[in-house]
Amino acid sequence: MPGAHPIAKKGTAVVFIALFGLFLCAGVWPQDELPRPLTLKEAMRLALERNPSVAAGASELEARQASLDAQKARRQPTLRATWDWRTQESLLDGGGTTLGSDRRTTRNLSLTLSQTFYESGLSESITAARQQVQASEASLEDRRRQLLKQVAATYHTILAGQELARVAKDAVRAAEQHLEMVNARIDAGSAAPVDRLSVQAELADARYESVQTVNAVWQAIAQLQALLALPAETVPMIGEAAEIDYNLGELESWIDEALARRPDIIAQQHQVRVAELNVKQAKIAAGLSFSVVGEASYGRYTDTSGENWQIAAGASFPLHDRQAQAQVEQAQASLEVARQRLSELALSVTQEVSQAWYALRDASQRVVAAQASVEAARANLNSTQEQYAAGVAGIIEVTDAELNWRRASGQLVQARYDRSVAYYNLLASAGRLLSELEAAAPAEQEETVIE
């Protein structure tokens, strides 16, 4: 819908949230004018467009590409134009005689073409620069992967907080109803005034949890604002969670996929290749090296036109150069460091995937258990309320049943969103977050408007 804003100013956000549900339920807000909430895909798109970490990675990639172009240019011919004008006059000769007429003027204009046909280590320098470009590309992809992982986790944290806030609000309403029931029985003389104390404690606890859950939502919103690089006064309106097909699969398959496609591993593999090329270049510098260059020029030199050309080939070998040998040793040590970092990263990725996989399995199991717990707590609460109305149960039993139901409901909400976060973490740890979410966003989707 054109003109619908999924993002609003903070000053109107609270009023908007309160009125949105009221107007929607009452049916007084035209369906085609409802503000469009910010979906997870839109949040990810905004993060990729606005977060400075992605821009920094893109700039780093541009710098690496420019370095590669500079290295490749060493194989290309250079054309240089030179113009020189000089006037020289000697004032005194060796015996102190003035020579005012001894003035010489030269004018030179030349065009020179130079070409390097072969240079030891040049091919390795170009290959190393290309590997650095590929490493930067993988690093940029890894920045995006980590950013989208944070966005997904924060987005679902907000959704969970909103549901927990609704549960807490229902608990406040239920406690207020309990207090009304107790006051009515006390007024009727069928209950002692002391029964009011436990209900008042229940109401105070419910209000405390309500305030706490709302504050948690605002903290998560502040984190999402930072990830999306939004101003502090701009509040995103979060929609509902999308339906997800939670496919746990086999842990070994996730690990194998992560080791094959994680961009941080790919970037480190390129760094190992760069280190190998650095060793080769250092050995070339410390050993026999060759070069073949050519140059041709044409110009006018003090009223005389002419051309000259030359081809030069050379070889060098250091008979004694401790610095060159030290550079070889340094390059070999750096290569070993790069290889060890790759091995360390592979272990870290394996651990990360395993933790995400087990977290998803645990959350899925907790969802099933929490659903059963909520059903049992709800049935127990209904039964206790009926017994209290019949004068069979006390108010403490009712408040205890209410507390059990509230805790079970909160645990179910938390388990559901823990499962969603764990699923996105598993996708990210396997290197699939961008392909599963960003690339899946429809191209014709309406642009999100930011005030």
C-alpha cells in the first residue's frame, strides 16, 4: 500500500500501539489504510543498506580491487610525454672574467613508450592481489551474514517480548478481577479481610512483570534501531513472525555444509594462499631473479628530431643478503600462522554449528513440553476458579493456579521464539542466512519508507 509506513516516530509509537489493536478490532480503520508493519525481510534489507559495517566492508573491497588493478598494470605498457625547457648562463669563468654572452638554451620534447616483458615475482604479486580481492569479497559476505543473524535474533526478541507483554497484561487484568471477587466476598461476609493480602500481592507482582516486559521490548527495539542505523526517534513497527518449516536435519550435514561455504572460512583460505605466494616472492627476492624491459622514444631535442630505443635484460643474485633470508623466514612463519588460524576457525565453526543445532533441538522439545504445560495449567486454573466460586477452594489456590498458568504461558512464548532464533542461528552458522532469507525476498516488494 503506497504511503503506509512500517516505521513511526517514537513520540507516537506508544499511542499507535495502543490504538492499533482497538481500531482493528472495532473495524473503524479502513483495511487499505492500515499501517504496514516492518517484516523481517524488510528489516534485513534496511540493515544491509544502512549499517556502516557493510559499507566499510564494501570500501575495503574497493581498495583491494584498486590494488589488484595496480599490480596488473605493471604488465601493461606505459606512455609518457616529457617537455623540458632550460636556459643556462655562466657568469664567471675560472679566472674571474665576466662571460655575459655565454648563454645556452635547450628545448626537449619527447614521447616514450615502456614495456616490461618479464619480471621475476610479478606473476606472484598479481595472483596474491587477486587472492586478497577474493578474501575481501568473502569477508564482506561474512559481515552481511553476521549482521543478518543479529537482525533476525533481535527481531524475534521483540516479537517474544511483545507476546510476553500481552501475557503480563492479561495477568494484571486477571489479578484485578481476583481482587474484585475477594472484595465482593469480604463485603458479603463470606471471606475474611486477610484474603485480600494475597490477591494484592498477586496484583503487585503482575504489574511489576508487565513493566519489566515492556522495558525489555524497548531495549530490543533500541538494538534493532542500531542494527538498521535508524535515528533514536524512529521506532520500527514490528509485524508477526513468518511461518517457518523447522528442518533440523543431521548435525554432520550442517557441519559439512558450514565448512564448505562459510564466508569467513573461504576468506581465511584465500589468506593462506596469499601467505604461500608471499613465501614464493620472498624466495625469488633472495635468489636468482630476471627482468626484461623495453623502451622506445621519439622527440625533438634542441631543434634536432630523432628517436631511440633499447631492450634490456638483466639477472641478479645476492651473494650475501641476510635481510632477504630473514624475509623468507618471516614469510614462512606467517604462512604457518595463516594455516593454524584456518584450522582454529574450522574448529570454531564446528562448535558454533553444533551449539546452534542442539539449541534448535532443545527449543523444539521445549515447545512441545510447554504446550502441554499450558493446557494443564489452564485446565487447573479453570477448575480452581469454579471451586472458589462454589466456596470449596481458597483465594490462595486461585492465585497459585493463575501464577502457574502465567509462567507456563510465558515459557511457551519464550520457547517458540527461542526456536526461531536457534533456527536462524543454525542457518547463519552454516553460511546459508543470505541465500535463505535475503535472496528469497520478492523483487517486486514495495520499498519501505523511513521518515
